[in-house]
Amino acid sequence: MAGKEMRDTNFFEVACPDCGAMLKIDPATRAVISHTSAPRKKTFEDFDAATRALREQEARKESLFRQAVDAEKNKEDVLAKKFAEALKKAKETPDTGKPLRDFDLD
């Protein structure tokens, strides 16, 4: 068993295309031997950029909320118009009685 321990130390390293981590792989067993995480990137360079991004995010949230409120205010009018149009269309088309089903055709 001592001869088999660390006999095959020609591991190769591969960079993960998704996260950028380094994987050390044993070619004999085709198993990942070790994993080194990629260094984390800073989200913001300084506090000014972070506060600016937060202000922009808050402004965007407020804009989306106002749009939702306006849509909710107009919702009743839109539904009333759609109902009136459907009612008018239903009155224009004559009622032919009971609709035919595929079962009735046999």
C-alpha cells in the first residue's frame, strides 16, 4: 500500500469556466482532489459608489411602485371597457342554440 500512496502525483489543474475556481484533478481516478475558490471581486470600489447604487435602486423601486399604483387605478376602467366590448359582441352574434360536440357527430 505504501507504493501506491502518492505514486501518481501528476495531477492537473483546471479552471472552472463558471466560477473561476481552480480544480486539481487526478487523471487515474478522474476525481477532483482539491478545490481552490476564486478570489471574490469587490461589488463596489468605494462607499460613494455603493450609496449611489442604493439611491438608484430606491428610485427604480419607487418608479415601479408608482406604475403599479397607476395600473391598479385604471384597472376598473379597462375591465369595464373589455366587458362592454364582449357584451356588444355577444349581442351581435346570434345564439345558434346548443353547441355541437365531437361526441354528437358520431
